[in-house]
Amino acid sequence: MSDQAEAGTAEGQGPVEIDEELSRHLANKRDDLFEKFDIRDDFPPEVRQEAAELTDDVQSEVDDVLDERRDLREMPTWTTDPVDAQDFDDAISIEQRDDEVVLWVHIADVTHYVNPETEMWSEALKRANTVYLPAYTVHMLPPVLAETVCSLVPHEDRLAHTVEMHLDPETLSYETIEIYKSVIRSDARLTYAQAERLLDDPESADDLLEDPDVDLAAKCEQVWELADRLHEQRKEDGSLVLNPRRDRAHTIIEECMLKANKAVTHTLQWDRGLEAMYRVHPQPTPDQWNEALQEIQDLDGVSVSASYEDPRKAVNETLEEAPDRQLNQIQRAVMKVMPRAKYMSDPFGGHHALNFEIYGHFTSPIRRLSDLVNHWIVYTDEVPADLGDLCSHASDKQKDGEQCEREYRQFLEEVGLDPAAVNNRGIEVVDDEDE
């Protein structure tokens, strides 16, 4: 990357600098918002102590349970995350065979450490979700988990919950789905930029890998081909794609995680007949859709095709052809009429935006209660007695977290800070003498 290009990145620009007085104002505002929305910031001492004890000796824990799990440590596996990511809780593997494509999505096995007998589980039930504010995160689980035992770092053994999907090479439909506990060893930690570079320049793999026997470039190309087909298939089926300019690396992770979530949901509902924390997204009324499409049509340089009966397909085409300057306005027009998605123990009603008949979350148990609970249900076939209340609570807390974020972003603007810059670059407190 050239010096000029590097200077244009968040890393090149460096953190947003503020003085100590403004830092205190931001902290006071966060405290006020946390009280207003009943958001728990600090962890109780017993939760912190429990987390520290359970993450004290990673390798010994792996060795103790290795015989009870599938050993996938020799399988080429890697993670792809933002450059500033502190934890890596999902990894992928792929094989293209003559008669099938096999995709593995490995998720950090959070429930090995966090189960209904632990203080961390009780605390997670109260928090329900991780709350993300610009340059400040309120975690659902103690960060030490994500930083140690639940971080799928390269060249170290880690416990995982693996979704193994055998896909028809023509239709990409599931031929078989297996979900099981495993031990993995990631070969590489890629940033999104590195994954893009690897797709453009396979030779760059030499700089990213310690093991020359792992052809990571070929694996990345295989998973990109799969993800691209999955993405186009979703659009053809009527899945709403509000970010049509997403790069290949992000598309890979998005499509692999969607495929895994959908596989788990189908296993829970159709194979096991179990209640779980499903994600249900109602559709807007015809009048609401018409309102959104008219607002989009009125934008300068934008034309909405009348050839689609499904408004989601019309929006997809419009976003692909619209000028970049109008993308945000189109997205806002759609989101304004979209009902809120909710967690429900009954999946029927489906997920309108994704156009999935049933859907649920599995791939982020470190930051979402729904995924944590679904991991437990998949592993034990036991459904919490208060599942309906958990669904309602998680939905309410997600709404509170999003409103908290909106109000904090508004406050940042009021004190002269750019929320996007703060979010992308972080904050550094400097003394007046340093300015």
C-alpha cells in the first residue's frame, strides 16, 4: 500500500484526539445513558473471578476434552476480521470435491465455559447483548474470554462448535448438516484487507503463513467462488441486499455465517423439532413499501424498476445502479419502513429481509444471548423453561442498546466530534500541553 493510500486509512490517520475535560464529559454522558437504559457496564467481582479462573490454562483444558471431540487441527482453517479486532470467534474451512462442496464454520465454544451453572451465564442473561458505542464497548461476557480461550488465534489449539455443511455443487442446497464439538488450530489470522490482497495476489500467502504446506490462496479462492454464488442466489431468491458494494472478504464472511446460521436453524426446527431463540422479521405493509419506493424514486439520479413484483428485488437493482451519493438515502428509506426483527421461540413468520422461511443466530455467542442459548440447546437438546421470556428480554435489550448508541452518537456531534471517525479510529486523550 502506498504512503498516500495508507494515510487515508483509519490506521494512517490515527486516533481522534480529545482533551481530559471532554473525555470526562463523554464518560458522564455514557454513565447517564447506561442508567437510563439499564445497561450494565462493570462486571460483578464474582463474575470477573470466575472468568479468570476458567481461562487460566487453555492448553490443559483442551487436552482434557480432546478425546470427546473431533480433532480438526490438521484441517486448513483461518479467520478473517477487521484489522482492529481484539477477538476472533469464527473461522472457516472449505473443500471442493467432485460431487460436493464442504464448508465448515467453526465458532468458539463459549458454552464450554459459560453454562447455566456459572455466574457468567446469569450475568449474560441480564445483559442479553454486547452494546457497541463509538470507541466504547459494553460486553455481554467478560472480555478475558474473547481474548483467550474463545479467541481462535493462529497456531494454538482451541475448542470450537463446528457446523459442517455438505452442499450440492449445482444448487448449493444442504445435502447433509452436522453440528459437533471440535478442536481446531487456525493457520492464519487475516484482516479483510489481507484477504482481498490474497485474492488479487496468491503469492502474498507466503507472507501470511508459517506453514508452507497450507495453500491458503487456493482455499480463499474456493470460498470466494462459493460465497459469490451464495450471494447471487440470495438476491435472486429475494433477499434484501442493502450494501451492494461490499468487498469480497466481507461477502465471504457474511455468506458463510448466514449459511451456518440457516443450517443450525433448520437442524433445530426440522430435524429435532425444538424451540430455540429464532430471529423473526415481519414484512412492511404494501403501503409502507410503496412509501419507501416512492421516496427512493424521487431521489435525483435514481430510478426504481417497475418490473419486479417483489419490492426487495426492486431495491436491490436500484442500489446496484444508483449513484454512490444516493446509497445512504436509499438505505434510510428502506430501513424507515422496516419493522423491528425480534427473537421468538416460534420461527414461523420467517425473516423478511433475508427471505428465509426460518432463521436464527448461532455464529456470535460471545456477544449475543440468542447465539449462546442456541449453542446450549444444540449441544444438550434442552430448552430453557423461560425461553419465551428470554426472547422478549433479548429483543428489548437490543432495542435499548441501539437507542443508547443513537443518543451517544448525537451527543458526540453536539460536542463537535464525528461519530464515524471516533468509531473507526478510536479516541486518545491528550494533555493540553501536548496539543
